Amino acid sequence: MPIDATQPYDDQNIFAKILRGEIPSKTVYEDEWALAFHDINPQAPFHVLVIPKGRYVSWDDFSAKAPAEEIAGFVRAVGTVARQAGLVEPGYRLLANVGQNGHQEVPHLHVHIFGGRPLGPMLAR
């Protein structure tokens, strides 16, 4: 069920539990700002989630509250994952769902990286 992106951060969300090591994940990248891991229900041959290590509900929350160094570190982590996966030349898609209309399901900012095949139009028509 989509969440309200304006709600307070919930320390019991699944990504918070992954960051604390309470739930395992198949990590592909980690640094001081971000953790990237394979999606458990992949929608493309390559489907990785990148999450900031800070407590942010959505892109709006992150962009309003995170210090510039943390924002830069997170954005660089997303690019690093795509480059390391060899996705730059063939192309890839980034997706960050925000709030109910964006169908955000986990109240922790996350960016999906999709690749490995032609992905079709951006939105269903």
C-alpha cells in the first residue's frame, strides 16, 4: 500500500532493518552515505535499490534536510553502482517513487536502478 511521504520516519521500515543488519540483503555497493542491494522482486535483469544511510522518508525529505555532503555522496553512489554494473553505454532507468500518487511502498528514500534490457516507455499509457 502506498505511503504518505510526509509522515515521520519509521525506524521499523524494512530498509531501516536492512541498514541495521536485522534483515539480510544481497549488497552490491556500500559506502558511508549509501547502501545498494538487489531488489527481492526484480522487474528487469538488473534491478538494484540504492538507499541513503540517513533517516529520510522521501526525495523531498532528503533534499530539504540532508547536508550537501550527504546529498552528493548519495547521488555519487547511484552513479557508481550504474557504472560498476556496465549500464552507462546501453542505458538504464532511475526511479524514485514518492508518496501515495507515486506509489511509494517503503517509507525510506530509495532509488531503483533498472537495466539489462530495453525498458520501454517511461509510463504506461
